[in-house]
Amino acid sequence: MQEDTIQVSFCDLCGTSVPESDFQSGTAVRHQGKTIGVCCLAALREAGQAKAAGGAPVVQAAKGGGAEARLLPVAVVLLAAIAAATIFLDQKLTSLDHQWRDAHEQLLERRGSDSQVLQSMGLAIDGMARKADLDLVIEKVGAGGARVDAMAEEANRRFEALRSELALVQNEVRTLAGSAIDYRPLLDDLRQRQLRMQEVVDALHAAPPLPVPVAPPAPPEPGPAVDANTLPPALAEQVKKLASTDPATRFEAVDELLRSKNPAVLASLLPLARDPDGFVRRLTVEGLRDFKRAEAVEALLTALQDQDANVADTAWRSLREVTGQKLPFEVNASKDAKARAIQKWAEWWEKNKATFGS
């Protein structure tokens, strides 16, 4: 549906609406683009007639038309000024309206942005912990801290107990280490003995027949038993251990008796120079160097013939220290050379045993 366009005009002097019928009847005119309605056109005509009333009738008529003609430009100028002011005010109002609309839109945008900020702040506040929640968390943390302190105290107590037990163990280890016997030198000697025996076996296969060696002096008979009451209790206990069937026990007993350097234990030690265990024999002949007695020398001369190369070598070194003699003896020498060396020691002893130790 199309609406009819209705053209409405307004008087440029007073702004009153001028219908189109007034232009057709002549009560309103358009002059130089300006509209003058019936409201103002009659007044303009009366003013022109009053101005022309003082002259001659013909002339008045002529002059009356000229006065209206002269007032009309003035009215047009006045209308133009009014129109210009109206246009200026309209533009000003339009500009102010645009500014107001822009400000209003910005206000709405800011209000929307503030609303979003407030909404996000509300969500953030909703997500924040409340005082009751914080109090509950603090209570739980406090309870947890108390449990941690209790656990730490219990751990410290257990640590102190473990440290005390460790100290006891360390004392026991030190005690055992002090009483333990170092068998490493003896094991080294055992390995050396095996090497030497292999060398001796090899030498025997290549050696010529040996002469019959001179019989060495007979081994000493076991000395009289030592009365346990004449020895300190500790040494008497070690003398009893010499009869043990355990080689390790006999070894420890010999070691303790030799450390005492008590001459009263010599008679009990001499039989151990022929002990079935090679380690016990070697320890015994090594310790006999501290007893400058004839029976100790004779036991060492017998030990020169020991099948254990380590025992024989130790016996020779003990003989050199006890007697002060430098007679040679090479445990790795041939069987014949060893027999000659043993014969020289026996001959020297036959000559000097009567005066030995005097």
C-alpha cells in the first residue's frame, strides 16, 4: 500500500502553515523562493497602502504599486535571515542530537561493559572460598600439623633407638676385631708353600741320587707338664686349650702363650712344634726365637727337616736369631744342599750346646 504525499508549506515570516488552496486563490504568494502566507501578506499590503495615501490619486496608484515592490525585497531579506537562523539552529540541533545519540550509545556500551565486569566479578566472588570454608581448611591444616609433629617426634625417638643399637653393634664389632686373628699372612705363606713345593718336586725329578744324610739330633721329648697353679689364670686356661682337637683353638692358645713371653710355658709349647697342623707348627717355631734355651734350639733344629717349606724356613730364621749364627739354609735348594746345610747346623750345635746360654 502506497501512501499519498501531501505537500505542506510554511510562511517564511511567521512559520504558519499555508495550504495549497491559498496559492490558488491569491491569498498567499511565492516570491523569489520565499513563501508568504495570508497571515502576513495582508499586513504587508496594508502597510504599502498607508504609505501611499498622501499623494495624487493617479500617482498614488502608481506609487502604491512601487512601495509594495520596495517592501517585498526587505521582507525577502528578513525571511532569508530568519531562514538562515532557522537552518543554523536546525543544524545545531541536529549536531547536538547526533552528539547526544553518540553519548547515549557510548553510555549503553559502557553500561554493558560494566555489566559484564560486574557479572564476571560476581562469578569470581562466587568461586572464592567463604570464611566458613577457610576456617574448616585452617582447622584441617592445624590437625595435620599436629599429626606431622607427632610423627616427627616418633621418628626422632626411633632414630635415637636405632643410633643406640648401632653404637652397641659398633662396640661389638670393635671387640670382635680386636680379638680376631688375621690369617692373611698365613694364607699368603700357604700359597708360597705350594709354589715352593712345586719347585721342589721339579728339582727332585732333575736331581741326581742323594747321599745318605747324617742323622740330625733326636727331637726333644715333651717337657714336664706345667702345673696350672704356677701360671696366671689366663695362661693356665690357654695351656688347657693346647689339647683341643680344633686347630684354630690350638693356634689361638699358642699365640696367647707366646705373647706372654713367660719361660714357664716353654715346656708346654715345645710339643706344638710337631703339631699336625702346619699353621700351628709355623707359629710355634716362630715364637721359639724369644726363648734362648737349649731345648728351644733343639726343637728348631728338628723343624729344619719339616716337610712344610714355610715351617722349615721360619725355623731357620728363628735359629739365626736365637743362636746369632749366620749359617746358610735355602729352603728352595735341592734336597742334597738342604741336607748339607742341616748337617752344618747339627755339627755346630754338638760343639756349642754345652756352653749355650751360660
